[in-house]
Amino acid sequence: MNHSPELIVELKRKTIKVRQEIIRMTSIAQSGHLGGSLSCVEVLAALFFHQMRHDPHNPSWEERDRFILSKGHAAPALYATLALSGYFPVEELPTFRSVESRLQGHPDSTKTPGVEISTGSLGQGFSAAVGMALGFKISGRKNHVYTLLGDGELNEGEVWETAMFVNHHQIKGITAIIDRNYGQNDGATEEIMSLEPLTAKWMAFGWDVYEVNGHSIKEILDVLDQSIQQRKKQVVIIARTVKGKGVSIVEGNHNYHAKTLPRELADKVIGELQERFDEFE
Amino acid sequence: MSLNKLIATRDAFGEELVEIGKKNKNLVVLSADLAKSTRTIEFATVFPERFFNAGVAEQNMMGIAAGLSTSGFVPIVSTLAIFAAGRAYDQVRNTIAHSRLNVKIVATHSGVSMGKDGSSHQSIEDIALMRVIPHMVVISPADGPETKKALRSAIEYEGPVYMRLGRPELPVVTQHINSFNIGKADVLQEGTDVSIITCGIMVHQALKAAEILSSQNIRAGVINMHTIKPLDVEVIHQAARSTLVILTAEDHSIIGGLGSAVLETLSCANIRPPVYRIGVRDVFGESGSTDQLMKKYELTWENIVQAVHKILNRNN
Ligand SMILES: Cc1ncc(C[n+]2csc(CCOP(=O)(O)OP(=O)(O)O)c2C)c(N)n1
């Protein structure tokens, strides 16, 4: 529970780097999902830079925890986080979405170190994550499985089939995190397909539900700790976030679900983020 | 061939849907959180009371459309081809097609030509999946104007239809053809050496290839097989009789698509010229620009020209 202020500052710094890389790679590709990548930066940072047991130099280490990006279109956030963790060179990020690149539009486990399973078709990563957790359970292993879902993704029936399965089969080694940014492709979640009361839904499916500010590193670290320590029940964390977080014209703007910044503007925004970074120095 | 005005088939679809909707009050449109990408947003803006967003839930959307069709509505269901034919396959097969319901599935972003989203979003098997279903009509228009005509025909037709559209902007190649008949191919150009049977985004590439070949004294016919099911078998037999070789071209796997349908047709025919298939060669695609991918996966007019040279040389 006691995370040092130094750790928090270090992770905050890293989130700035991650955001810069997300903005850069999507603007170079002139393609990719900016809004939903920027909203999940803190969650990924807390997992990869602190919470998970993993070894970027040995991606197939047997004892590693697993992370599945079920909302696969947030690949830019995952790639930036993986690169800054040391899975592959940061210099490779600008190849995102170009021919022959290891960094595909959506995560491809046959190409990218650190990607556990291919995702991109919404709803499917969650099932696969639970399958992994089931495997660890029946083989008596302690590896933990984390997965990140979009709130729009929760529209898929498969998500709820999986939620039911976990409860029925008493699978405890799974933590699902929902990037509750209140946006999906066509607009606001509550206008396209209303989800509320969301906490009650998950509780009814037998899950322990935690709600946190998804941009507070401290809150995320605390709740992840809790979810691991208990391991009594499967946990879902509803991380309240802002779509496009960190770039004012993108924040909460539904037009930026799959839109990118022009190069010049991107450079400007990256510079502004650098100033914030320097505040931590 | 007029190259000045480029239009994507999905854009033509979005426009025409609004036009048809003005007269046809039974038209209802469904989207699965992709109204912007599929261009049904235009219909949604003009006729909000006849537009329903299912959220990211393609399977449910197909079922809802099936039910709507039983009370006299004509549902137009639109999402990316990968999700229409893939994610919701069982709903399309077992509810819509099995009951022969009057649902029109308009699938956009087909093929590797859809580009940078990459292989998870590139449907290279939807023609195969859809044409194998009994009762299903499968249409793949070549350009904007043909998309509009095909959409009208699909709505007039009573029964399930799968329409395959794409993301790239295309030159108009069917401006001189006034009618659209489901199951009746259009011979865009007569040939004596080779017949190129093609559909969708590859039609303009085939015409360009034929132009180049003609300058080399090779007469290539071009057949726009806009309907893959029911297939115009007569035009295929005619091509078999009148040319030495047949070449098929499609932005789809060479397994199960138009090329396969042509081969099936000729398998027991008396006259069976060699059939060479241009298409995606049993691999997943990848991210990249449309042009880069068309080159890498060998789906350009250059590839057609090369293939024709190769087969004709072999035959000599
Ligand atoms: C099965 C499936 N249907 C449709 C899509 C296209 N799509 C990509 S992202 C998206 C919206 C997702 O919304 P959400 O999960 O809330 O993501 P976020 O807002 O966090 O980016 C859609 C419909 C898809 N990738 N998979």
C-alpha cells in the first residue's frame, strides 16, 4: 500500500514519455487511435513499470505475469510502453502501421515482443486472458493475468459470457481493468449504448468491483496491490479516465477516436508535454 | 475510362442510402458503432428515427435486423466486412439466410486494400464465407455509380444480400452502363487472347492492364463479375470458348473467392482453358498504405500484365 513518492514521480515522468511517443507515432503514420491510447497511459505505466513481474529481455520467461490489451486499437499506448520497458528500441516506434513493421495497427503476437496474443476484434482479448488465467489455475502456477478493456468494448456479448465463465469456474488470477473514458467510435457511450449502472452489472456477475481515478498513478497502484493481495475473488477495476488525456484539443473530443494530429501540431504538443516533464526534474 | 473523379464505394453507399430513404419509408439502417466509417451516419442524420446503433455488438445487430425484416421493414445492416462476415457469421447464416430474410448486409473496408488498420481488420475471406451460404446473394461493385445501382437492386430484390464495399477512392469505370442486373455480369471489353474476370476494386486495375496489353497486341477481355452469387456461368463459358486463358483478379484470398467460383464452374465444362488466379495467396495481410499493400500482395495492373505474359508464353 505504501508507494514511495519517488516511485510515483518516476512513473509520472514515464507517462509523459509514453504520451509523447503515442502522439509522435500516430502523427507520423497519420493513422491510429489517439483518444483511446492517451486515456490508458497511467494504467499501462503502473502495470509495466511497477506492478507486473516480467522481463523485457526475456519475453517468454515462464514466470512472467501476462497483460492482454483487449481493446487492441490502443496499440500505440502498448507499443510505447513496451519500448520504454525495453522490449524493443524506442526508435522503432515511428514505423507503426507501415509495411514490414513489427508494430502493426493492432497487436500481433507473431510480430511484436511483449504482445502475448493478437487482438483487435473487440471482446476477444478478454476471453483469451481468462483462458490464460484458467491455464495457470489448473497447473497450480501463480502468474497473474491483467487485461484492459474499453468501455465501448463492453457492448460485445462475449465480454459478459467471459464474465460469467470466470465466476462460475472460480478463476481468481485475473484482474480486468476497464478504461472508462465514456467514449466509443460513434460518440459518447451513454448515447450510443448505455452502460450504467456499470458497477452493479459487474457485481451481479459476481466480481469484486473497484473504482479509481484512472489518471492517478497512486490510486491505480493501490488498487492493483489490493487486487493481488486478496486473490479471493476475480477483480474488475473501473478506471475513470478522459479520452485523449494530455492533449487539450483531443480531450473528450469524440472526433479523435481514430484521428491523429497533423505533424506540426503534434510537435508542438510534444514540446508542451516536455515542459511538464521538466517540472518533475 | 474516366479517371478524373475518384469516389469510394462506401461514400456512394452513404449518399444513395439517403436518396432511397426519402422514398422508401420501410428502409431502416443499423450500425455497430461504425456509423462514421461505413457512412451510414448520413442516413442517421437525416432519418434519426429510422437509424439504430447497436453499439459494438455485431451479432446482436444481425439478429435485430432479422427480426425487423419480418414486420415489413427493409433493414440495411452495415459494419466492416471482417465483422459482418466474420464476427456475426452464425447470425447471418442461421437466422438471416436460413429463414431467407430480407436483410441487406453492406460490408465496408473489405480486402487488404483497406490499409493501415492491418490484418485483424482486413477481410480476405468474406466472399468465400458468404457465397457458401444457401440463399445468399453476394455483390461486389466496381465503383461508386455501380454501388448506387447495386444498392437499389439489392433493395428491390426480396431476400438476403451481402454487398462488399471498400475504403479506397476509385476511378469510375461503369459510367456507360445504365442497368444493374443481379447475376448478370458486364463485359466491359471484348478479348480474344485472355479473359480477365474480376470484381470490386480490381476492375479498374484489370481495365488498365487490358489497355497496356492491347498496346502489346494482346487482346484482353474484361468481365466485371459484380455478382459472385448467383454467378453468371454463361459469361464464363463464353469466355472459355472465346479466349485461350482466363485470369481472375480479386482483393480476396485465392481460396474460396471469385477465382474459386470460376474454377468450380469450369471444372466439368467441355472447354476448359487454364485459369490463373490473382488474389491474396493464403496469408494474412498487414498494415500499410493501400498502394503499398496492393504492390506487396501483387494486386496491381502490373501483376495482371505479368501474369498474362507468363501464361501466354507457357501456352505457346
Ligand atoms: C468486434 C469489433 N467491432 C468493431 C470494431 C471497430 N472499433 C474499433 S474501436 C471501436 C470503439 C471502441 O470503443 P472503446 O472500447 O470504448 O474504446 P476507446 O474509447 O477506449 O478507444 C470500434 C467500434 C472492432 N475493433 N472490433
